[in-house]
Amino acid sequence: MIQEELRKQTEASHHQLEKLVIAKLKKIYSDEDYVNLLKIFFAYFIRLEVAVKPYISSEILPDYAERRHAASLADDIISLGFMPSALPDVIVPSIDNTVKALGALYVMEGSIMGGRIIIQMLDKRGITQGISFFAGYGSDTETRWSSFVEVLDHYIKAENMQEAIQAAKQTISNLADVFLQA
Ligand code: HEM
């Protein structure tokens, strides 16, 4: 299955990003610190969404409109009394076909899996508001993930798998770069 290959190939970069996110989470002492973390994800995912949009039609991913979007990060920031402005500089991978777009979306959708752990860590630091982005799809998470994986299997084949893997790896490492610079 393509998802298993994507997971294997992105394991090292996921681990590096995970460490950077955890280090940032451990430095959260106030809502403002948390908002700065949200701003990193917002700046990155809003640009990534613009990059993938031309290649993800409702025919390819029928429930894309109902999936989690960067807009929920803006809502979280606003709900904490801040504005989604003064954002960090980000560079997103260049996406020029559906296979690369799905590689990038694999990272966005997959990031929901770490959300539960992030919420637990935030809770320990007294942050319980503005967490809709990390809450993802709640109890629907597994179903949503399975239907997304079916789409990956449908569009990504042996001959274009490397394109998807490279896009996914780049999507993770470019986000890690934002954390390194923040
Ligand atoms: C504190 C930070 C994070 C933690 C602790 C974490 C942890 C996890 C865990 C436990 C899984 C499930 C693995 C499995 O079921 O086999 C997962 C999956 C995944 N995470 Fe993270 N994650 C974090 C951040 C992120 C971020 C920021 C991204 C990307 C923006 C990301 C991308 C992914 C992807 C793509 C998968 C799916 C892997 C698969 O194919 O099964 N994660 N993560």
C-alpha cells in the first residue's frame, strides 16, 4: 500500500519534525506562546492549501471541502484574542500535479494523528482553548484517514510513487525549516 511506503520514507523527517514541535510545545507558558505555534502551522498550511488546490478537484477527493483546513487555525488564533497576522516566512514545496498534491495532503491529513498527543501536552501546560485544529476529526479520524488512503491508492501507482514520496518529504522538511527559524 502506498501509505505504508509513504510512512516508511517519511519516518526520519517525521521524527525530526516531531522533536521540533515537542520542543516548541515545552516552551509554551501563555496563550501568546501557543498562538505563536498556531501561527507557524497557519502560515505553512494556508500556503500549502493554495499550492495543492488546482490539483485536487471534488472528483479526486470528494469530501475535500469538509476536511480540516488552515481556516480552523485562524479560528483558533482569533478565539484566543489574537489575529492571524505577523506570520513567519514559509516556503512550501512546488506542486504541479495531482500526485504531488496528494503527497503534500498526506502530510496535512496525517498530522491529525499527532494532534491527540499535542492536545494532551497542551492540557498539561494549561492550554485547553483554541485547539480545534489539533482536535482534527475527533471520533471520525479513523474513517476519514481510511477514505483518504483509498484515494492515495487510486491515484498513486508504482510509476509515480517517487513523485508523491518526494512531495511528502519536502512538505515535512519545509515545515521543519520554519520551526528551526522560529
Ligand atoms: C508533537 C508532534 C507529533 C507527534 C507526537 C506525532 C505523532 C504521530 C503518531 C503517534 C502518529 C501515528 C503513527 C501510527 O499510527 O503508525 C503520527 C502519524 C503521522 N504524523 Fe505525526 N506527530 C506529530 C506531529 C506531526 C506533524 C507536525 C506532522 C506534519 C505536519 C505529522 C505528520 C504525520 C503523518 C503524515 C502521519 C501518518 C503516518 C502514516 O502514514 O501512518 N505529525 N504522528
